[in-house]
Amino acid sequence: MPLIFVTNDDGVRSRGIIALSQAMASIGDVYVVAPDREQSAVAHALTLHRPLKAEKINKKKTFSVNGTPTDCVIVGVNKILPQKPDLIVSGINNGGNLGDDITYSGTVAAAIEGTLLGIPSIAVSLVKGFQDNGAYKYSTLKRAAEVAVRIAKTTLRKGLPPDTLLNVNIPDSKNIKGIEITRQGKRVYDNSIHEMSDPRGRRHYWIGGGTPLWEAGEDTDFEAIQKGFVSVTPVHLDLTNYSALRYLKNTWKI
């Protein structure tokens, strides 16, 4: 059976990673190495200023690390797993990672690190909708995990292009219409930084909570979710803007 490495940024005890690891066990030998607490929006951060500890949980192939999702992938691949995994799956994230969210997401960063290590990697997120007291119902997570297994099977069978990971977003719906291959959309937040004052009148700021706005465009991840489809976006590690490269070479004189 293939060796599958499961991680996330919501923490090793989150319901999303439990549902995902249980589902992946149907197609492979699963190891879980994930942060010991929530690490949302840490992006591709590495812990360099203190040592990391990995603790085994419940005598299973599950380990918690006091670090970031990227830390978990590096430690897991190099020190915990018995061999290089055939696949890394990160998630299920409690909330979508659409458009520009991928630059902040710890969930996506784990898949990026896996790709840097030459391992086919998938980031899986559940776009919020019908929730139970702020947390997804297990039936919803199970449905999302089943979709993740379908994509994982295809990835194991077909492979991925070089330096490419998959960013998967799944709508919170009982009637998912299908799976679409999409491109990254563009997201803009309105009023996402709130200015407040403490009881002594000192000013402080709270980031988040703004209303997300989307630029119109066909074949985007946001459009697929809006239509009730799963969005699968191939993300490339090479961030070079090649048209700009040609332009600068031809026109700039520094």
C-alpha cells in the first residue's frame, strides 16, 4: 500500500484531520504529523529560534509537533516516517483557501513544502457554509474526505507535473455537482482591518473579519465553488512572471 502523510494547520486533534486520515486509510498506510495547536495563516513559516518536539499520540501513527505545518512536513519526512511518502495530503481545512488565500494558508504551505521535497502533495479545504456552532458536522467532513480520496487515488495513479501541487476546495453542500479543474481567482477584502481603542484610549488593530469580494472571471476556483463544484487548482512553485521577464529584458536599462 502507498505511504500517505497527512498533516494540517488546524491542529492534530481537529475534526478535519481525523476525518481525512480515516478516509485515507482506505487506500494507504497513513501517518499523521500535525501541529499541536492551531496554526492558521502562518503561511510557509519555519521555526528556527527554538527546538521542535514530536510526541506520539495514543500509540498510533499520529504525532504532534510544537511547530508550523511546514515544520511538520520537514520533521515528518526526514525523522518520523519510515520512508519517503508516496503522497502528502494537508487538511481538511476549516474554511476555504481560494484565490489569494493560498499565500497565507498553512494548509497550502504544507503541500508546498511536500512539493519542494519531491513528493506529490494536495491541500484540501472545506469552504464554509452550513455549520454547527462554528464547526463542521462530521457528515460534512466525511463527504469532503471522500472527495479527497478520489483525488488522491488519481494523483497516486497519474502523478503530478514537476513542481506542482493541487489546491482543492470543496463546497459545504450535500449536492456536490462534480469536480472542475480551475485557476486561482483574485480575492479582495473590504474593511478587513478594524481600528479599536482599549479602556485607556490606546489604539490597536484587529486583522480579519472583512467582507470578501471577488474579481469576476471564468474558470476560477471561486466560480466553481459558487456553482457547487469542487475546485482543483494546480499551483506551480515557479513564481517567475515570464512575460514580465521578457519585457524587462527588452525594455529596461538599469
